[in-house]
Amino acid sequence: MNAEKRLAIFERLAAAIPNPTTELEHGSTFELLIAVILSAQATDKGVNIATRKLFKAANTPQAIFNLGLEGLEFYIKTIGLYHAKAKNVIACCAQLNQQHNSEVPNTRETLEALPGVGRKTANVILNTAFGQPTIAVDTHLFRLGNRTKLATGKNVLAVEQKYLKTIPKEYLQDAHHLLILHGRYTCTARNPKCGECCIVDLCEYKDKVIPKIHLMAGEAMTDKSIAGQTIIENSMGVEG
Ligand code: SF4
């Protein structure tokens, strides 16, 4: 994919998603950290339901540590893998209290040293809480990178590095949330909604489903780019 196309993709995503930020509810960097740890292999929606009650009861490292393992599990038992996550959260809070004055650190190294925090979680915190232009490659970014050809790679690190190398500078800060939200609501894992997609003519996914209106309007598509792709009518009711 060339640089012009990449720029056009991010311009359109930014226009379509005016508020690219996390959907994990939080009122502080610490709450965000706990929510991100709990969100591994779980939905943001499910995490929000649990943390609304948890953060009312305890929203500092000391307060959550004081809940103890069973006390914390009471609040998060609706979330997948809650037992392992509860253990990590308690250990993480202990470390924040002992080594970081109960504050969330702002470097990759110190974040990744916290129990339950891997590269992806550290990237989310650095980007969302500390405004650093990091790219956290989750299932959505991995799928989208390989599907659209924005960033191809066999593993998350390769895809992250490709994104970092190729995303236009002005979009690096917001790219993570732009891509996550596009992947969550439009370029879904099963049945991507190509008919509603704002980058359908730019995406290089060979199995994308092109709405007829784009073809009729003669948008930048060649016969070659259309070959092998399914054509559908879109929801605007254009027939032909
Ligand atoms: S055109 Fe389809 S496959 Fe490509 S980004 Fe849009 S929804 Fe995803």
C-alpha cells in the first residue's frame, strides 16, 4: 500500500470517528490501568458493568489491595478469567504502593514490570493516559492491518512495527483508537460491513464486498481491483 492511500485512509477514519478514544469507562489513570488489565479477552461493555460497581467501592491501589482477593473477585466475577486477573490486580496494586507511591508509572519499562501488564496494556496506557504515539495491537488492529494491507505481519509485534513505521505522523496519536473503533463496529471479524465502510475503495482486502454505488460512481477502482470481489447493493437503495 502506498503512502497516499494510507494518508487518505486515516483522513477518512478521522472524519468518520470524531472522538477516537477508549470505550473503557475510567475517571483516573489508575482506573484505566485496572480496566485494561480486566479487558483481556473480554468486552469493554462487560468490563464497564463490573468496574462501575468496583470503582465506587475502591478506586485507589490501596483500596483495591485492601479488598483482598475474594473481595475483588466479588466485583469482577462476571469477567472471563476473573480469578487470574484478580490475582494480578492485587499484585499490581501492591507494587504500585510499594514502588511507585501509588501512582501509575509513565514508562514502558516500569509499566511492563507490573503484574498483569504486557506490551499491549502498556501501549494502551502510554497512548491513552500519557499521550504517547504508541500502537497497541489487539485482535482488531491485527485483523485490520492484515486485511486492509495497512500493516501486514505474522505476529502482533511485526504488525505493531509496521504500523509505527507507516502511519502518517499526524495520525500516530489517534491511530490506535481509530482502528479499534473501525474494527469493532465496521470491519468486524465475521461479515465486515464493507457496504457501510468509509474506506471501501482504498482497502486492499481481496474478499471485500463492494457496494454498487461505488462502482456506478466510477470511484477510483480499476477492473483489476474489482476482479474477485463481491458486488452488492448498498443500503442507499441504489439499483442497477
Ligand atoms: S472494505 Fe470491508 S474489509 Fe475493507 S476495511 Fe472496510 S469493512 Fe474492512
